Amino acid sequence: MAWMQERRRADGGISVRVEWRLSGGRTGPRQEETFSAGSDAQNRARAQGFKQMVEAAGGRWPDGWVRGEGFVRAHDQDPYSPPPSFAAVGEEYVRQIVDLSPGQRKRYLSQIRVLAGLEIRGTRIFARPIDAIAERDIKAWLIAWDRSLKTKANYHGLLFGVFTSAAEQGHLTVNPCARTAPKRSRVRQSQAELRFLTEEELCAAVRLAGDAGDLLAFAVSTGLRFGEITALWCGDVDLVHATGADQQGVEA
């Protein structure tokens, strides 16, 4: 786990140092990176974003980061080429995530398209080049988008990954999402209290569902999601023993 320390410089400004143990172990050599080139707010934001990248990398230096310089643009990359759009970086990021199911990947790509076409206060924030989206734009989106706080928190997690990827490629020096994540306590408070159906109410719902009644009863009885149910094969169900296949571990 990384930590931050602030120090007052001779000129009165604040420098922020991120420290951690290499690979996250207690015995690993101490590592550090200092942020002091910008304003106090910029130094804090950059240090916070870097801290999160170090922790995401398991206590290692982020790939492509050069100590004291940040992410360095690859030598074979044309410095005069225009920066890519948010949509282009976002789609590339999602397609390169290894640990994703096809359904998750499709959902993330859909969310990128939703954001790219979204108009907030008369402006399509995410239709801009990736380096033209600032922290104030992320805050404006969070405030003005007419969606639940839980939905916005889910989208924010995807945004953070996209902008981190953009920083690793040298398109950004600071992640504009670093200081804007909705607090988990607020997200939990915003969620409606769950209400569970009684057995009698469920039976009524199954009856009213008509031809889809069996599907509804199966979903409630097993706890499987719709995507998981529709992915089942005949061989996944053992009618003799009234159970699912061994690898599924689902009782019929």
C-alpha cells in the first residue's frame, strides 16, 4: 500500500511525495516519487492518481512511467499527430482487458458509446480528444447527468480505467477522475432498500408471467442471472439427480 506525504517548499508551495514498498511487501525496498511542478491542487491530484496506479500495479512502478518525468511518449509516436478521441482510447482499453466475459466487454463498449454521445449542459464532453477532458468536466457530468448515483459510480470506474490507460500511453499527465469518485457511503445510501417477494407473491408473479413463468421460477430458485441461464446447455442439467452439471454446481 502506498502513502502520501506533503511538504512545504521554500517558496511556500506544497510538494507531495508518494512512498511505497516495492511489490507491496514489508521488506521490499522503499520507493518514492515527488510531485512539485504544479499548483498545490495539481500536485495533490497528480500524486493521488499516481498512488492509485502504483496500488493497481501491485506495488510496482506503472508501466511506461519514468521516475521524475512521468509517462514518456514512445519514440516512434509522432509528436505532431493529433491526440485520439475519448471514444477511440476507451474502445481500445476495453478490448484489451483480459479478465472480462463477452457480456461484460459488450456492456463496457456500450457504456463508452453512451458517454461519447452524451450531452451535458449543451456540450458533448466525451466527444472531445482525450486530453481535452478536465477534472471540471468530470464533475459537471457527475452533477448534471440524470442517472442514479450507483449508475454514475459504475460509469466512473470505467472512466478511471480509460484515463489511466491514456496516461500510460503518454496522452495525459494527470487522470481527471483521480479526485472525483463518488463516495461509497453515499452510493450505498442512495440505493433503494431491497424488498423480497413472499412465496405467495412469487407464485402470483410466476402465474402472471405465462409462458415465461418457468424461466422466472428457475431464476429465483437458482439465483442465476439471465445471461447465465441463457448460456446453459442441455448437458448442464442432470434431470436424473435433479442437479446441474458438476462444474456448475447448481441445483435444479
